[in-house]
Amino acid sequence: MKIILQIGIIFLICLVGEGIASILPFSFPSSVISMLLLFLLLLLRILRPEHIRQKTDFLLKNMAFFFIPAGVGILEQFTYIRDSMLPILLICVVSTVLTFAATAYTVKAVCALQERLRKRGKRL
């Protein structure tokens, strides 16, 4: 019964995200709105991680299955994207390297900031 309640909580958050996305005057992904809403609920401690732990653990363990439809879709459209394959791969490689670099420098900056604050006797 507990898992059904957890699924209900996740679906309710997704439904609210869909509702918000439908009333916005511009196009915005409801899944992003739902993730932001879930983040806010967890941050404000309205929703505790224990309330959804079993369901989220299941989803995380089986995340690879959620990429299968996207992969099949790419394979179905391969004839249309075959001529653009080199630019697509180049974009993927460059954006991955840029993401790694941005993440590394962000972590480095945050660590330096924490160290500076720690030396002053404050905690971040």
C-alpha cells in the first residue's frame, strides 16, 4: 500500500506540473516544472524523502529503460539524420566537454569559497 501512495504523490506532482504548463502563456516543459515543484516541496520540507524513497529508488535503478524509446526514435529517423551525423556527433562531444569544464570550474570555485569562509570562521 505504501508504494501506491508514493506513486500517487509523484503522479500528483506531475499532474500539477502539467496544469501549470497548460496555463502558462508560453511553451515550457511540464516535466521541468514538476521537477522544480518536487525540489521546492523537498526544500521546504513539505515532502520528506521518506515519503517517496521506495518509488524514487525503483526509478533510479531502472533509469536505463526510460532511454529506450528515445534510442528507438533515433534509429527510426536515422535515414533523415544520416547526412547530419558528423555535425550532431561534433555538437555532442563539444557540449559534453563544455559541460564537464563548467562543472569542474564550478566545483573548484565553490570549494575555494568554502575554504575562504572556513578560514574566516564562518560556515557555508
